[in-house]
Amino acid sequence: MKITRKEFNESWAIEREAYKEDCKYPFFNLEIEEDWGVIPEEYEDITKAGRATSYNATINQNGPGDEYSYEVGYFKAFKLIAYFAKEDSDSFVMPAIFVARHFIELTLKNLIFNLSIVLGEPIKINKNNTHNLKELKEEVYKIASKYKLSPLMDNNFLEIINQLSEISPKSDEYRYPTNQNGEWNLKNNTPPSHIINLITLNHNMNYFYLLTQSLLILITNSSDSIFEDTVYTNPFVIELIKIITNKRFSENISESQVQDQVIGVIDSYNLPLEKAEIRCRENNSGIEVIYGDLSLFTIIGQGENLYLKTEALIIE
């Protein structure tokens, strides 16, 4: 379905209110029956279900992508780490910052992709992947500015990303004690300071989580999504688009080459899409990929680069 920008912003505001409750996590059940101090007499297989069923975690992905489980999982893990940091803050700070930064990186990448789909923004094909938070922030800000998504342009939101990027510019500083050259990652003169306030970091993560997850619920496959009644409600179509954006095309693309690539992806990744329903045709912008009678996306050329573009779902 297509909705107006006003309707979209109103829905996002409603979702932000709903997500405030999630920021109170963790909710602890302190009456844990399992003894966490047990040292087994022999090896125990971690893939066998135990009697404490709430600790039997299913990691099979029910569908492609499943960004939600990754992002929310890292957010909740951060909340738990930060909560217990008072026991040994100098040790807990390492996983706390690593997990917080990774949550931000995953979320920014997911935002860029899904906002591009719903807004019809071109997605560069065969783009180099990056762990640079400032680069990802600039991409989000560029889209937010163009479409007046003011919460994502807010200085408070941007500064959270900036500070995590300054504290951990390469993503591995809190993962390993030394870099690949054997040098200490965290020297005494490492800016901006020696102190990390984990309560403040927790507040910032709450703010970041509130803005981003309340938005993503509207632009991913969910019951509240604007994907409803569109071809993008099929998660395997979204997966197809993600894979295509990572493929290498020749400079002079043609209908047959694009069709071969799309069908090749469906074959190689065993996507449950009907290959016979895929066809391509040239339009004014480039080469359009159609599934049945529904337009999936168009491959367009801009200079030496290729981009994938969908039809916008948010209108004026």
C-alpha cells in the first residue's frame, strides 16, 4: 500500500510511544532454579534441550534476513551487560561498548536499506561494505534530510553515533586488546578520555533504540508495516533485492543479463520464487524486473555505477 508522508510520520510517532516500554528492559526473574556455578564432571552438549525450557534458545531463522532478532538481541544483551557492570565495570565495559556499537552498526545498515526501498531511493549495486559508523550516519542523514524525517536529523541522535564512532572507530577496539600490528588498541592517551559512563551509555542506547526500532517496524515485514499489500510483503523478494545489490554486473547491462542474474540468484540461494514469473523490460530509467504482473525494481546506470531502484511507497 502507499501512504502519505503525514500518515507515515503519525504512525511513527505512535510506535515511538509504544517502544518506550521496551527501554525498561531487562525484566529479571530473580528466582532462577538453575545453578550458574555448576562445573560439569564431563563435557555437556549445548545443542541438547535442558529442563529449564526458557533457556532453550532456537536459533533457526524462520525466514531470510531476520535483522530484527540480531538487532534486538544485541540491544538486550547490552542492557544486561550494562545492568550488571557495577560488579566489575572495568571488565564489563569491554563487551558493553562492543555490543552497543555492533547494535548501532546493524541498525543503521538496516535503516538505509529499508528506507531506500520504501522511499524509492537508489541502492548502489556491488557497494563496498563498511563498518564506519560516521559513513553510515551520513547515509542515513542524507535520506532523512531529503524526506524530512526530522527525528533522524536530531543532533541528539547523531551525537550518539558520533561518540561511539570516536570511542571505537574501527569496531574491534573493545573486541581485541591489540590490533593486527600488535599495538595496544586502548592506550592511556586514547581520546576522548579514560572514563566510560555506562549509565549514560544505557540512556543513549535507549534513545537510539526508541527512534530506530519504532521506525523499522513500519518499513520491514511486520503486521504494522507499509509493505502490506505490496510485493515486498514477501521476505524472499527482499532477500532477492539484497543479494542482487551485492552482485557484480558488466558495464553494458541488457535485459537478458539482468534476467539471468535474477534467475541465477533464485537458483543459487534456493529462494521459493517462481523463476518462470521473472521477466525484464526496458523503461525510461533502465531495466525493470517484473514478477508476474508486479514490478520488483529497476536497474539503472549513473555514470560508471549501477543502482537498484524500487517504486516509492510513501507519497506527498
